[in-house]
Amino acid sequence: MSQYKWNEEAEKQWNERSSGWNSKSMEMWNSGSRKDIAPFFAKYVKANRTVCDLGCGDGVGSLKLTELGYSVVGIDVSEEMIDKAKQINSGNTAQFLKGDISSLPFENDSFDAILAINSLEWTEHPLHVMKEIQRIVKPGGNACIGILGPTAGPRINSFRRLYNEKVICNTMMPWELEILAIENGWEKVDSFGVYKQGVNQIPIGSLSFELRQSLSFMWVFMLKNNKAHF
């Protein structure tokens, strides 16, 4: 049996998905599940700051941040996604490169903040990625991380792990990411949930925090890097 190579398998699968993803990405950021992320980001990260978009995909999130005045560098494992990101951002200053967010090609303290939407759970070792994020973000800087919630649908991408097979998706619940972050040098500043249309008919605000997370389609965190200044 050949050795499983996560990078190669992840790039292959995301290259294959790039066209279909690109066709719906703009809608998600303009009016769908990601429409509130850029405004949420701007509440805590001042304009003109340097931001790394981790798992940038086709670059629509990077586009939204550059429109708000940020200096953005996007990185993604898929060459096809990077090509689309460069096309979408051809009229601005955003830069893009192909790479694994588990091994970031940046110096320590290179960025004021990072954006990672639905990318952390698509890594082989999420904890290692959290440590890499902490390394490249300045002390006191921010990490805006969004992961799929419990109602995001069947996790067909991670199901085969139950057969002890290697997969490119690490299913993670919002409360698990929160604990992982806090135990590894991050402070939770704020968060919000994104819900499916049917759930929005429920008075979400009257529910406990745990129930709100349990009903979420996606949960978005704003974290602060508490590493020490050297």
C-alpha cells in the first residue's frame, strides 16, 4: 500500500472542486453564509493592517478584505484555486501563493491578523496549524477562524476515518476549536453563529450559548494572540 500523502490528496480534491466552488463562492460572501465575516473582521482589526488569508480558496474573502483597506496575502494548497484567486483579485494589491497552511513560508510575527474560513478542519493536524498561526501573527494580533457547525450536513469528507482510513478533513465542533485555542495561547474575543434558513425561524437569542452553537451551520471566532513579546 502506498504511503498516504496529505498534501497531494488535498490538492487533488480541491483542484477537482475548484470550478464548482468558484461558481457559488461570490454568492456566499455577498449574501450567503459568509456575508457577515468581513464586517465582523473589521470590528476588531484596523484597516491598513497586514492579513494572511489561510486556505484562501478562490480569493473572494481576500477581495472583501482588500476592499476594506487591508494588505492581504492568500495561501492555498490548490493550484487551481490560486489561479482563480489571482484572476478575481487582478485589480488590487492582494498576493497569492500555493502552499500548505501547516507549514507557512513566513517569518515570525509577519502579520497583524489572519483569516481562516472553513480551512482549519481541512488540515492534517489542526493543532499544529494553530501553532503556526500563532507564530506568524504578532503578539496581540488576531485570528478570525470559521469552522462548519453541527448542522452543516453529513461530513462525507471525514466519514472514512471511522474505517481507520486517512482523510483530508478533520471534523471539528465549534466548542472543540474554542478549547483548543484557549489551551494553546489564544484568547476568545468574540464569536457569532451562522444558521440555516429554517433555524432562523427560531428565537435563537433566547437559547443557551451551547444550544446556539449546536444549531449552527458555521461558527466564526475572533481570537487574540497572547504570546509574549520578545
